[in-house]
Amino acid sequence: MQFQNVVIESIEYVLPDMVITSEDLESELVSVYDRLKLSKGRLELMTGIKERRFWDIDFKASQASFLAGEKVLKKSQFSRKTIDLLIHSAVCRDRIEPATASYVHNLLKLSDAVQIFDVSNACLGFLNAMTIAGSMIESRQIDRALICSGENGYPLVKNTIKALQKPELTRKSIKPYFANLTIGAGSVAAILCHKDLISGPSLLVKSAAVSTDTNFNELCEGDSRGEGLDMQTDSEALLEAGIGVAKKAWASFIKESGWTHKTADRIFTHQVGKAHTRALFSGLNLDLKKDHSTYEFLGNVGSVSCPISLAHAIEVGALKKGDRAALLGIGSGLSSLMMALEWEK
């Protein structure tokens, strides 16, 4: 995929006020740790995640997306009435029907001429939405798109802690639940537009490449069960399969972008934890010093993780004018989407 005219005009994020440390979570699992003779501190030690943030249990995905959407609209040079497309791209949704985008649209008070829909593809949703919106902008079907995502992993984490109290669970049978304890919450929104609509240096979307291998679609599965949410992950197998599909996506990305493994000044990945990050950078022969990580204080925020890391880097000056950035996304299923960004001087 090639883009000549697509710009990230603005990007913003919102974090919940509630901060839960890995130590806090383990304090709720003392009886489990004692029974199975597990050492305290293993959660942070194995993942590198010190803390994550949450909204209240009943805080909806649309409310989270709205907060980021409202923030990016206030930053943007464009009026909310000029937005042509709204995409809600989170794993979390308010309900099956209608689209969560409809609630976000109503909260943001956008024009009645806006096309709205949800894009769902596990943790890859936001990047998928960028390619969809980018293609529509490139072909001049639309001029401006607002992409938003709001994730709240608190219901999943609370349900997981409850599930782990079952006395029949063993050290082996709790492993599929472990990844749930890395999940956090947050929201992010970006406005993409045609480059002719803005003046001055632009953060350009240059190209994208994808690779998909659905032979591994059972390695991470989540669903609603009874009164709560449930997700089980074969973390070790998922890591191995994820690196495999990422290598294929990277090979396509190199051809599509014309870059090498040294080109990007900053690299943004889906933030799972330190093991995944190190394996990915090693597998793709990338310099780990170029990574801008947020998992240490945000955990795994699903579809929000990669774009919120980009937004955070811009905020703190880690990505600046003249830099080139690679977005390396991956989602269970499995699918990997990689994008090349270039910030003009």
C-alpha cells in the first residue's frame, strides 16, 4: 500500500486516573500464590509492566473513545463539522449492535453527513482503520477522518482474578490466564486528512504492508462468558507465531517502503511486554534503542497501545520534525500490519 497525500494532522490520548500496580494485582492473589508456591513479584519481573490504568468497571468503550476524540478535535485546526468519516477501532465495544461509533458520533456532536462504522481486528484495529481512512483520503472520496479507540481492561482483569481463585487450578492450568493480568486501559484518537488541506511540515503516512497467518487464530481467544469477560492465551506459542508473521510483514514492508532495518528513527510496536519487544527487535534485526515503549506504565492497552505510544513520543519530544517512524502492529488471529511515517522538516 502506497500513500502520497495522507497526513496525520493531529493525535491525542487520554489515560484513566486509576493506577493499579502489578504488586496490587498480586496482593489479590496471595492465596493462589501461596497454594501454588509462586513467588511474589513474578508479574512485573516477567513482563516489565510496573503499573497499568483503569476506568471503572461500567465505563463504556464509547465514553473512552469520546474523551480522546474530543481532545484531538480541540487540538485540530478543523471544525468537528468538517469530519467526513468516524471509525471506532477498539477491541472493546458497547454492545453488538449498533456500532459503538454511533455512540461516539452522538457524544462528539459531529455532522449528520459523517460516515460511521467500527473496525475490529484485535489489537490491530487502529492501524487497520488508518489504512482504510488513508485509502479513502488518497482517492479523494473523503478529506478528513477521525479514528478513535477506547479500551478498558478492568472487567477482564477483575474477572480473571475471580477465576484464578478456583481451587482446582494448577500451575499449568493458570498459564492461559496470565496474559490477562498485563491488560490496561486508555484511549487515543487521530485526525487524518489530505495533505493539501494543511500547510507547513506534515506527519505523512507513506506506505503500509501486511501479513496474515490464521493457522494460529486459537492462540488468543476472548469472549463474554456468563456475567463477565474471559480470555485465554497460549503466551509462549503466541510469541513464537507472532514473530513469525511479523518477519513476513517486515519483508513486505521493506519492499513497499524502500526502507532498510536502519531507516526508522523511532519504532512503535504493539506493547505487550519486555519479552515480546526484545524478541521482535531481535527477530527483525532492529536497534532496541529506537523503541519507544509505554508498556512499563500502561500495560497492554489492546488497539490503543501502538498509536498511544506514537502520541506519547510526540508529546515528550521523542519523535520530532524530520524523523521517520515505523509502526509495527500485530493482533491475535494472527495478522501484522506495518506502516511507514515521515515527518517533514
